Amino acid sequence: MKSKTTNRNLDAARTAKKDEFYTQYQDIEKEVEAYLEFDPNTFRGKVVYCNCDDPFESQFFKYFATNFNKLKLKKLVSTSYDGSPIAGQGTLFPEYQEGNGKRQTPKALAVILDHVKDEDGDGAANVTDVEIFLKRNRAARIALKGDDKYPGGDFRSPECVTLLKEADIVVTNPPFSRFREYIAQLVEHGKTFLIIGNVQAITYKEIFPLIKADKLWMGVTIHSGDREFRVPDHYPLNAAGWRVDENGVKYIRVKGVRWYTNLDHGRRHQRLKSMSMADNLRFSKHKEIKGKPAYNQYANYDAIEVPFTDAIPSDYDGAMGVPITFLDKYNPDQFEILGSNLTIGTPISEIAQKGSYAQGGPSFYIDNGNGTYDRLYTRIVIRQRRTRRA
């Protein structure tokens, strides 16, 4: 019989294989700066916790350590998990490598900074000074042991939960495979957060109600396309968009990523510009709309189909089904979210008996008029907020 320790280590290893994507510094910097533009005091006096980040590897830790004084942080905490597969490659602080230039058996640890000052006397306080401080002050580095259920440094472990309770804002790239559980923990403890996840997480039953209730929304800087992430040396480069830099560090491009947050920012208060239904039918750049029948009524829900966010008609007051990417432009003062095809709509069983359609879960359907029905991709149902016309 395998021990609990063996089982939890295997579980951690399986998870790590799917979640070894490491955010680049410029992506973090660009996103955080957007909140400062909206409110320069966003991070003032706050404890920032990066709870999925090896402090010697993480660009999240590097960004907040470098900008500790600029942001006027109270404290920065970063924790890594036991056996981190990326330890030893591209190390932020080379002085902490052990044995032939690598940390052979990386252990979970927490690094806690309550100040960043000029340690080397060069007149500036920066990440080099953080390196010196950590070398001189071993008390700032705390080993994390975990328990019988979770390995050291796992965000669910008692030690990490204790650190979470003390934090004001959590900023990190959590394991995509644990995203539901990760968000649930943040909500349970009432935390402010700025994290990266897959765009499909919008449809999760644990996530969408938070979006509908305006307790979670999309970040500022990632709205389409993909992003490049660093991956460990052992990661197979068999996907499109990979590269290896001049230092032998591997990168891959990951599609459909988004920042998820409950930090306010200016973009979510910008009104979406739109044309009338007639003008969209005449001038839209989308061939699916221009010159063709559009804005069809769903067969199993009282709403019209709007396949592109920029085709939302300005003169329609009823319910509309829009793509999940609408949330990149969602202004809660302009639109109300009613639900999604995953949660609302009449049963489609009677329609299924009448014609052909793609198999799958709950959805909205368009009647083709010939006994068949088209099944649509995931849709969010919205309605415009405004004073009704007299």
C-alpha cells in the first residue's frame, strides 16, 4: 500500500506536468501598470501574496520586489511548492543555486519582504538589493513542510492558507487544472486578486456566477490571440509557436488566456460603441452579418443571436446571446448579464427529435427552416441597461 506522502507527491507531479507555464515580466508589468493608471494607490500599504511562485524563479516576485517602494507595499510574500520542476533554470538569484550551478532538490519555501532598501550603497534600491538582503537574512526565507494531504507550498496547505489570510491582494499564475478550486479559496477568504487563467474558465459553474454578480471580471491587457510563457527544460516542444532563446530557455505560446480580477480598472467603465441593427446589416465587416439574415431568434430561448461583440445593435432592448469574448469589453453600467446558454433556456429535447444538430451539452439553437437546427457555441445572454424610451 502506498503512503499518503507518495500519493500526494504523485498528485503534485501529475498537476505540474499540465501547469508549468511561467508568465513573463513584461506581461505582468503591463497589466499592473493599468491599475495604477486608474488608481495610483491600488497597492499602497498592501500585503501582496504570490502563492504559486518560486521566489527565485518567478517574474511576479521579481516585478513586485523591483517595484516594492514605487508601489508602496507593506509586504511581499512568495511561496513555491515542493519539488518545483523549474527550479535551477533561469534562476533570478544565481547565488542560491546549489551543487554544479543548480538546486538539485528544490524544497518549498516562503520568502517574505517587508522592505527593500539600498543594501549595496549604489544609491538605488532594486532587485539586486533584494538578492543581498536575502543572502544576509535567512529569517526571510521560511521552509514549508506541508502536511499529509498537501505537499509543502501547495496553495491549499495549512501554511499557505495562513499566509493567504494575512494577504490583501493575490497576484499570480495559478495551476490551470486547479483554477476552480483556486478561485473558490480566494472567494471563501474574501481576497482581492489579479490572476491568469484560461478563457474557457468563464463558462465554469464556479466562475460564471461570480461574473454575473459583478464579483469577478476580465483584466486589462489580454483580449485576444495568445501569450508566450516560459516552460521547464523537460517540456516537449511539440506545439505551434514554440521557441528556444539564445540561453537555451524554452517558450511556448498558449492560446486563450486572460487576466481575471476583482480590482477595478478604467477599461471596464468604457462604453462599447455600437451601430444600429440596420447599419450593422449594411456595413458590418463580418460576412456572416453583412447582406445576410442576422439577429435570428433562438429556437429554445427568447433572445437573438449576435455572433460578434462589435455587432451588438444599439437600438435593440431585448435579450441577446453574445460570445464569451464579449466580457473583454463588458461595461456593467452599460449591460446586464442575464445568464448563459449553459444555465438558461428551455429543453431542446423536442427539437432534437425534429432535425440534425451537433451533439453536446446545453446550448442555443437556430431553426434553419428546413427541419434542421444549428447548435451554437457558448453564449452569454445580455441586455442593455438604459432608461426605456417613452
